[in-house]
Amino acid sequence: MADNFKASPRSRVAQIGHFVDPAHGAIVPPIQFATTFARDETHELMGEFLYSRYGSPTVAQAEAALAELEGAEAALLYASGLAGIVAVCEALHKGQHMVAPRIMYHGAQSWMRRIAERRGIGLDFYETSDPKSLARVVHRETALVWGETIVNPTWDVLDIAAAADIAHEAGALLVVDSTCAPPVTTRPLDLGADMVFHSATKYLNGHSDLTGGVLAVKSRNALWDDVVVTRKYLGSIMAPFEAWLLMRGMRTVFVRFEAISAAALKIARGLEGNGKVERVLYPGLPSHPDHQTAVKQMSNGFGGMMSLLVKGGEAEAKRFVTSLKLFLPATSLGGVESLAEHRRTAEGPTSEVAPNLVRLSIGIEDGDDLLRDVEQALERI
């Protein structure tokens, strides 16, 4: 093989670390469970690790793979997605200001409201699909612009480049939650974002068997340095076994995402015009108001997330979910199994989601089977 040979990200993530154990020839990286690391006779650390609350070999290997996928200088893994969001919010100080989408992941918004109230941090909201709405709420005290692409659960698409321009003109940083558009299809850092966040539980892992979060930064800055310190003292780092599971899941992220995207597009097209559906919300459809932005930013499929506005109201939407046979009635997304939920019920009394909205996470099952399941459930409402 030529010395200058460089494989694509798809190939490199399939062979994370291009690992071969020199002692045994094993091609799967081992898990290092150690919590503490020894010093030599001069009392210097024998390697780069001190204590597993700060970092460990398996976690570092997964972080390196994620940084490469994102085109980032560095990445940090967390025990949950919300732990990563908390770390970013913790870096803000009294008197500073942040903005976030009006419709977004409800757990993140709940934490932002809590910390704003308790810390004296300004907080305003904007409409994701309207850059003018963002420009109206950003001002000279704004330190952080939080965005989602694509937005859960309406699947509006943030124009990342436009948002970055607005944030940077005000001297703010743009952090993009790209959980539903993983780096196989969208790389926010290449489009102007300063940091990118994922719930690693979702597409990156893809098997519904770990909880985790990741933050990646284009180039280290003061906020990033604060985030590093926060993780160190809160102890919110991902454990080695979960990091190993994450690497296992990431090996198939390209093929999973492509299969899921193809099935989702088939289902979305099949449901347009269905008399029991008021509207199909899916950015891969030309009828979606942000379709052109999605085409510009998503290079490898539109993902598996869609929402249906079921004709009638909340009762009909709930009856639709309970009538599904193949979809599982559960909260989460991005796994190999297809899930459905009445989103307002999941979000609780503060939800701003329409009462007739049902969120679907498409898995890797046969797309025709999934479409037939949705159609038969709609016939029952």
C-alpha cells in the first residue's frame, strides 16, 4: 500500500483505529477498565492517563474517531447527552445571554430555562427556519447560540452557515445539536459552527444499548476549556464499556444511516396524500418548507426521523400509535428498530408540540413492511 494512501471516512470508521493486537492478532480493540494509572520510578506517569474521571484509553480512542468524523480538533464523551448540554450551559456566566430554538429537544430546553432563572443568564428563543427570527434575538451580550439541525420533532432545518454568520457578527459562538443529522450526512463544523453536539445514544451508536453524549470543537477556545474542566469535576465522562459499545456501533453508521434514510423516504412519499394524515413532516420531501436547506446540508440521505400530523386530534393520534404492529411504542430514536410515540405525552405539560403529532423513528426493517404497518394503523383511527 502506498505511503500516501488515505482512506475515506466511511472506511476509516469501519476499522476504528485500524487495530491489530501485535500479541494475538485480534482485530477488535480491547476495553481498558482501569480507574487509575501507575507512575514510574521517577514518579512520572507512565502514559498520558492519570485517573479515569479525567480520561481513559478506550474513551480516548472513541473520542479520536469522533473528532475525525466531525473534522474537529477535539471531542469529549459524556455519560449522557444531557451531561454534555449541562457542561456547555455551565460555561456561561451571570449577565451573559444565550438563544435557542422555540421548538427543540425538550430536555435541553428545560435545563436552559432552569439555569437561566437560577444564574441570571438571559435566554431568548427563535424559529429555526427563519434567520430573521434568530437575528432579532441575538445582541451584544449573547455568548451562545444553540441550534438544532434537524429540529426535534418538527424536523425544521437550521441553515447552519447563516446562523454562524449571525452568531459570529455578535461575537457569539454557535453550538449545533446534530443528533438527527450525524456526520455521515452533515458536518456542522465545516459549515461554520464552533461546536457540535450529539446524543451518542442515537444514530452514532444505533443499537439502543447505551446512553451517551459527545461534544466536538472546531478549534479550542475559552468555552471549550471551561467545558473540559466541568467534565473533569462533575465526573460526567462516559465509562469505558459504553465507549467500546459506541465504537462498535459507529463501525456501521454509514450503512445504517443510508438504509434508514431510504426506508424513511419511501414511507414519507407513501403517506403524502393519505386521507388520514393532515401533513407529513420530513425534510426529504420537496413539500417540506426547508427541503432546499436540507439538500444543501445533508449529503448522504435525510435520516429516519419524521412526524405525522394525524387528522382529528390527540385521541386519534394516540389510537394510531397503539394500532401499530411493527413499530415499537417507545421514546428514543436512531436505533435499528422502528419506534413511534405521541410526542406531547412524552414531553409533558410544557410541550409546545401539536396534540396530533406522532413522531416516527425509522429503523432498518423492510421499508414496505413499515409503510404497510403505518397504513393499517391509520385505517383504525
